[in-house]
Amino acid sequence: MSTLAHTMMTAARSADSGLATPGELDRYPYAEAPGTDRGAAWDTAEPDLGRVGRRTAGSRGRGLHGQLVQQLGQMIVSGDLGADRPLVPEEIGQRFEVSRTVVRESLRVLEAKGLVSARPNVGTRVRPVSDWNLLDPDIIEWRAYGPQRDDQRRELSELRWTIEPLAARLAAGHGREDVQQRLTDMVEIMGHALGQGDALTFARADNEYHSLLIQVAGNRMLEHLSGIVSAALQVSGGPVTGCERPNETSLAHHARIVDALAAGDGAAAEAAMRQLLTVHPEVERVVPAPREH
């Protein structure tokens, strides 16, 4: 039985059939579902960092340090803290009621992301957008929930359309049975989730599916970009791809990719991925049009 036929059967099972073995999904290091709250302006910033409603994968689970990175990062990306704005550590510590150590470490993280720069006799200042590491998963999410949300989502769709079809073609030449089985498992979990109307479980399995596919492509530079795809899958709204509309058509495309990989058919895997990622015409077409020569 093909992967497609098998997963279609699982999708039709009743809601009480169960998605997977107990605790299976708990093994996956999925990020929390992002919210929509954005950092307030600097002059009205909430000093209680515990009220920050959304933490990304890069800063989750790091206490006050991670929350301060999140708060300041959102404020910079949203434009609440504009380019060349000085960031005085003592002022930040007072406003957010955190120690100098927390402020110092948080600013170092933001500096590594290209959001701020620290120079002798000048201090720490916000850097212009042209200096930001726009491929950083945290910045991707912050942009997606700020004023640049439309541009960010369009750019992510275009980038995925460039990366993932190639990864699917390359993955067909690397027949690792363990990864092949894992991809099959993810499609089966998506099928169960679809049958139960469980969009969150579908999204979690979908995230791992695409990460695995890029990792098995055998290209380390592509693998380095897997975080971008993961971040894109966590950003809702904007242009809609097959991944963002859990239905039987989306499930079928995922299953066809797995079948093509099992058959070692790179062209078929690439074609199925392109079908999956093509934006629905009624939303907006972001797939690059062929160039005229």
C-alpha cells in the first residue's frame, strides 16, 4: 500500500482512534504557538517581563534574560526603538527591573543578531534594518508580527519555494531508511490529526516533516536554512500554501513526496513539493514567474 493510500485511511479514522502512542508527540522539541502581542513603545514599556505573551524558540526557557531579548527585539523590529537609538544599560535595567548581568547578556544576543552595536565611547545603539540578520528565526517571527508582516510572509513564501523543491530532489538520492520511516510517521500523524480536526498536531508533525526533508538532502548549506523553514511554518496568515491549509489535498501532496523519495524519483519529489508550496490563486500568487529571455 502506498503512503498516500495508507494516510488517507488513517485520516478517515474516528476521533477516538488516537493520534499516536502515548507521549509520542512530547518527544518533539516544538516551539510554542506564537501569539500576536507586540512590545509596547519604550516610554510605556511594561516593566513586568513575566507579562510578555510570546517567546520564540531562540529565547524560550531562559528566564528574565530570554524575556528581555524578546521584549527589546520586538521593540526594535517594530520600529518602536528606531535606528541609531541609544540603549543605556542602566536605563533598561531600571525600566524592566532586571540586573546589569541580564541586560548585558541580552544586549550581546541582540548584537549577534545584528540588531544593535556596541562601540567604545559611543555605547550601544540600534542598527538599521540593512545590518540585521534577517535569516535569524527570532527576527523572522518578530518581523512577521510587526509592521513588516506582509513583506516578511511574502519573502518567506518565495524563499521556501526556492529551497524546498531542491531539497526534495536531493533527498531522493539519499535513501536513509530511518529518515524515510520518520517521514512516513509524520504523514500518518498528519492524517490522524486531519481526521480529528487537530490543527496544532498537524502543524507540529508538518514542521518536523519539512525539517527532516531538508536534513536528509545531504547539503549542509541547505540544512543550515532549515531554521528558516521552521520559522516560516510557525508564522500564520499572509499568503497561504498547502502546508497552512490542513486538508486532504495538502496531505496527499506530503504523501506523494514520501512515495517519490522511496522510489528514488527526484523529479517527482520536486514536482510534488512545488505543488504543495504553490500559493492558492484566490489568496495571492507569490511563486516567481518564469523569466523572459
